[in-house]
Amino acid sequence: MRLMRTPLRSLFLSLAAFTALTAHAQVSLDFETAGQLTDNFRNLGPSNPINTQSSNGVANDYIIHNVPDASVTAAALLYDTTPGDTTTGTQSTFSVSSPLKIDFDFRATTAGSSIGIIFADSTNASNNMLALFNIDNTGTTDLVRFFKDGTVTSASVTAGLQSGSNQTASTGVDIGSAFGHYSVTLSVTGTSPSLTLTVGSQTFSNVPVSGDFDWANTTVILRIFDTGGSAANTTVDVDNFTINSIPEPSTYAAFFGTSVLGLALLRRRPKA
């Protein structure tokens, strides 16, 4: 009886492993529940930009980044499930032992506004990497740039030192009422990082020099910049924010190997 149960057990275990494998959505926020912004993000930059969560009462709520005056237009929102506690050790961090992918939808009302993700050292937010997208930067063409070591403090949020050259393209995402999609993946081998950014129909990449990424666990910061300043009705909006760890191909290979073995043993099992 034990021999007969072994194939089934192997198959069930491999299926359970696959379920865990594919359920790597570590963070998923649709902002349809009140408090998702304030419960999951801590403002690292100046308090001037007003970031709120809409309450339309239907399935289209999102983060609204609005600027009350022209003195400060950028915001840095750290993903942190304990936003009221500013102690470094309590920050929400993510392992970079596997590629880490961040996705969200966004829209902007002013050309040149930007949206990006900062991967930052949990002990020093100014030790970081940024994948930045400027929408309709020249009126029609979008701009993508990668940066490192920008300042992220309560007084200032800066991009930092540019890594690589400007990359331009028409992504199909334009200013207006429609949301576009932003997706960035960070992969780290040793201290050598690579960033892959997809916006709309275009994909961009950046491979900084070795040593640019020397922290094993990263924080995730949403950076928003509105070029509209204090002009009325200019915002940058963000929706459907997710953070996912991507299993390595070898992990999938191990699963399929176990599954095939389990199925083979089941087929060879003597009939009662």
C-alpha cells in the first residue's frame, strides 16, 4: 500500500509546490478598499505634494498625486506596511535572490510628468536605483532614463546620477484620461544589477556596472513627478500596484521533473 501511495504523494506534493511557486504575488493593491494608501505607503519626501486615495464608490479608485503649489512637485512613497513607524528595521523589504517585478497602471494630465520605481537600500534610501519614465516628454515622444544614488530625504527627492544614456520611443501611452501600464524587473547577480522596464508597447533595459547593488534585501519606493505644478486639475494617478518575486527557471524545471516522475509511476502502478 505504501508503494501505491508514493506516486500519488509525489504528484500531490509537486502540485502543492507549483501552487506556492506561482503564488508569488507578495503585494497586490487595487485601492478599492479604503486605507490601502495610508496603510501601505510612507511618504519619504517633502509633505507638500498631496497624495490621496480616491473614493469614487465604484471599481475605479486609485492614488492621486496632486501638487498644491509650485515649490515641490515630486513625491517618494515607500511601500511599508507599518508606515507610522519610521524605524529602519520595521520597513517592508524584499529579497533580491530572485528577480523582483513591480507593476502598476498610471496616467498623467501634463506632458513631461514622470513615474518611476526606486529600489533602495533599507538602511539608506539614498543608496538606490531608479527606472524613470517621462510621458510625452517632447509632446509626442516618451523618455526613459535610469539613475542611481538619488537623494531621498524629508527635504528632497532627486533622481541622482544617470546610468546609461537617454532612451526614447513612442510607447503608446499618452497624457489624458486613459491609464497606461508600467512594469519594471530588477535582477541581481552578486552585486551586478540589471533593470528591465516595459511601458506600453516598448521595453527598455539598463545594466549598471558591478558593485552598484550591494544590499541583499531592497525596499520599493514609488516616485511621482507632476510637471503641472500648482495648475488646476493636473495630477498623476496610480492604480493596481503589485510586487512579485519571479521564480528562477531552475525552480520550474525541478517542479516539472517531479510531476513527470509522479505521472510515470502512476501509469506503471499495477491495477487492482
